[in-house]
Amino acid sequence: AAATAEFHLLTALDARDEMEKVRLAQILHDLHDLATTTATNAMKKGRLRRFVTMALGDRSKQQPHEAQNQTINKDNETPHPQIGNHIDFQGLDLTQLSKPDALHIIDAITTGSTLDIANLKSLLQTATNLLKTEPNLISLGTKASQKKTKRDWGVRRKSPSAPPRDHQDDIVAVIGDLHGSLDSLTHILQLLNVQNLDENKKQVVVFNGDFVDRGQHSLEVLLTLLILKLAFPKQVYLIRGNHEDTYVASVYGFQDEIRRKYGEGQTSDIWKSIGNIFGALPIALTTNHALVVHGGLPGADFDLPTLEQLPPETRWSLETTVNPQTQHEKLLCNILWSDPTETDSQCLSKNPRGLGILFGSQVAHDFLKRHQLQYLVRGHEVVAKGVRDMNCGSGKSVITVFSAAAYPSDTGSNDGAVLHLHPDGSYTHESYSLRDTSASCEKVKSQTTEQALEKVRTMIGCNRSKLEKAFAQVPQASAGKVTVDQWVQVMSETIEFAGMPWVALQSRLAPAESSFWSSTSLIDVKAFLQSHSFKLHNSTDMEDEETETLAENHEMLLTVFKFLDTDGNGTLSPDEFKTGVNLLNKRLPPGRQLQNPEALFQNLDIDGNGEISFDEFTHGFGMT
């Protein structure tokens, strides 16, 4: 029970964190738009411009088709990669990568060898060129490629042709989210016996997106997958996930990982090449029995020809979908970000993540029936055992596969899994645990749980005023006190925290006490709320709601302010502060927007010198 509660706690926080990260990615997109306007010369020339170059790469210098940065050996002797602490591709034609060389390179990458800038860019460019030859929708097997829906499939396909090899008798292994977990990927490669993978084996491997972010080895995971793709182009397929996005990956840590490993000066150029990889990735794959996408259905009327009709050049150019404007952008965004829900079979509603939709089992059933398929296979959500099957009726299912065990970064409790789609229409799966039970690891996981609880306490403080009003409406068993059941109900209904295990957390957040007069345990509402209250240290006249909204968006504002610090002096002027608040308000719901930024600035300017230092903003308020 404790392990289950811990899993639900971390999962709920992860979902909440993603919602905030989506908002931050959208704000950074707005910052990019702001930086490219002529509104203020200071912003165009200052740090904001430098950040935008880092976030997206310097596109002004990019050529449509860059030549591969490698020298091909012209002698009769077949060259091999030189491997030591660094991997060198000199003389090696990566377009003709052999299986032994590929396995040798993968072994080196997974055991700590690195690539210098020239070899890294050579690999990224070669892989980009290969991925661009693949269609938006990859069809495996003649039946899958010829199948039509009950609607008219009679449209001219604008994407490149499907792979010529017939995969209809192959077992298709689907790997879900990896999120920079090199341990999980290494385990999967052993599980699949990848050293015996060749064209004579009836096996295909599909990596279904979210290769990067959250883990410590996103680069190594990505490079390993690209090497596999180059060595086995008709047996290994890479599908795009929502984290294969230049803005999402810049706020989730992948860009910081590149910066740590290659330095500030090289990151922009590398990020440009990684953005090209993201855009080149195909969007979906079909077998005779299944559609494989990262997120889910973009709408009730979606049919696969719509995706096939998307010009490949458009796909290549969409390195981010966090601010979809065109129909093409909205289509890809919803495919990458949507989730199934079991609460309403007919559901088609806004996704709490902030992007994509929620779709019900009946919506999925109707889509699968139209396309004569059994399964919609997707990732995008961590599940306790690595695989979850949502029954849609009539033998049809939405299957979620998540492959990063102990997610995130080896601190979680979930299993990872690999799904096997068999030619006869059945499926099996293999789950695995990489949980480290050593004392040091258990200590880290205990600290992770405590940090998670601290985040919950912070969120309670950010909603204290709403909770106070909600508790006031509850028939109280005693003056100022409520039962445990009443407390759980108010918390569930007031704080938007889907899946939060309030029952399991109650004793740690709001201890209940029994009285002499009653055997029923009661919670003191006033004491609970007072222990979760925010206060600006320099203000006595700010409304509680304003302080709570500021606290709720504190980390996001701090990130934005650092990018708005155009002269890099660690302080904000009133205009810079107002710009940051306005950018945030654009992405907040009306009831949670920050009002009167001028007054907020004065309250945060502790020393009254007309500027706010980052230290003042960071330490200007706290939970009492």
C-alpha cells in the first residue's frame, strides 16, 4: 500500500510538473516572438536574443541540406570506427554502417566513450538525412499499407513511399518512453538480443518517442538509437514523442545536459542539429493490427490519410508544437500530447497537460473499427507495471507502454516494459524492474519522497485561500474541525491535482486527533491552514490570493526573469518585471493571473532602490 501511494504521489506530481513545464515552454516561445520583433532594441541585442539562439539554434546560418562532415575512405580496406575514450568516425561511411561496427559503437557509448563535436554533428546529420526519407506514417506489411478505412482513402500520398520490405509476418517490439534512462535501454537491448538482429530475422523494433529529458543520459540514449537506425534501417524505427521538441527539451533538462557535456560555446550549434533530428522523426507506424503513436488520437474524426497528406517538408520544419497555430501544427501537437481516459467513453475534452486532448474508449473503438485495427499502442504516461490495457470493447484496446523503469532517474518504483505485437493479432509483454535496494539508493528515494511531500505542501499553501472558503462550507463535526473524510473531499475538490492520494497523505499533512468526548478523529482546520500559508516578508498590504498566485508561479517567473535580464547584472528593472508578469499572465487562466505588476514590484523591492535582485525575488516570501 505504501509503495502504491508513493507511485501515485510521484505520478500526480509528474503530471502537475508537466503542466507547468508546458506553460514555461509556451512562455519561452512567446519570448522568442518578442525577441524577433522590433519593439525594443535592448531586448534584441541583449541576453534574451542570446537565449533564443541557444534554445533553437542559429537558424540564419543553417543551410537546407548540409553536407556530411565526414571523409569517406577511398581505399579497398573497409574502415572501422576508432574507439577509446572518444569515438572517431574518420573514414567511416555512416550510411553503410555494419552491424559489428554499430554494436561496437553502442557498447562504447553505453560505457562512457564520447564523441567530439565534428563526429557528433556527422552522426546527427547522417541520421537526419535517413529519417527524412521515411514517411509521416510508416506502414509495416502489405496488408497494412493497402488497407483502407470505411471512408475514402483515395488521396494522393505526398509523403515518401513506405518501406519496400514486407513486415507482415514479423514480431514487432514496441518500446515506450525512455526519458534518458540508459540502464533501461541497455536492459532492453539485451532483452531483445539485438546483437542477432538482421534482415533474416522476423523482428522489428519500434522506439515510440520520448527518448530524452528527465534522465541523466538523454544524449547517450538518443545517440544509441540513431546508431541502431543507421545499422538496421528497415528493422528499427524511431517515432517522435512530445519531448522531441526544442522548447520542451530546453525546459526539461536535455539542453542543459548538452551544455554540461560540450560547453556553453558549442551548445547552440549542437542544438540546431538536434532540432533537425526532432523534426525529421516520423509521427506514426501501423502494423496489420495496430497503430503506434506516442500520445493518441487528435480528434474523433481523425483518419490516417490526413497524416499521410501532411507535406514531409512541413513535418521537418516543426521542431516544436508547444504553440500550435496552423492545422498541421495542431494535428501533430494532438497526436504527440493526447491521452486516453476511462472516466467517459465518449470523452473529447481539453487535456490537463495543457496540450492535446483526452479521448474516451468509444472514440478509440470507432477509430480502430474504421481502420480495421485492434490496438492503438502508445506511451506518454508512466504506468506501474510498464503496460496498461484500456479495453474499448469488441476485442479492441488502447495499450500504454512505458519502458523507463524506476522513473524518473532511477528514483521511482515503476516497472518498465516491452510490448510484442505478434503476426496473428495477439500481443505479449515483458516487464522488468531496475530498482536498486541498496541502502544508499533507498536513502535517495526517501529523500525524493520528502521532496515530493514538500511540493504538495507548497501547492496547499498556494491554494490556502480557496481551501479556507471550501472548509467554511463543510458542516463541521466540532468548532473549526472536520473529519478525515471531509478533509479528503475538500482537498480533492479544491486542488487540481489529479490522482493525488490524499487519503494516504492525510496523516503526514493534517494529523487528526481523537477527543475524550468522541471516538471520531478530527482535523483542526485553522491549524492546518496556518501551517500552509505564504507571506511576503516585506508586505502587509498584499491580498492573500495575490501572494499565493505569486508563490505558485515563483519558479516560472524566476526562469523568465533570468532571460529578461538583458544586461546580465542579476537585477530587474520595473519594465523588465512588468514584461515578465505580462508574459506569464498570457498563459494563466483569468482567475490565477497576477494583478497590478507595479504594486508587486514595490512589495518585492525590499531595499527600495528601484530594482529587484534575484536574491530579493527568491527570498522575498515564504511559507509561515
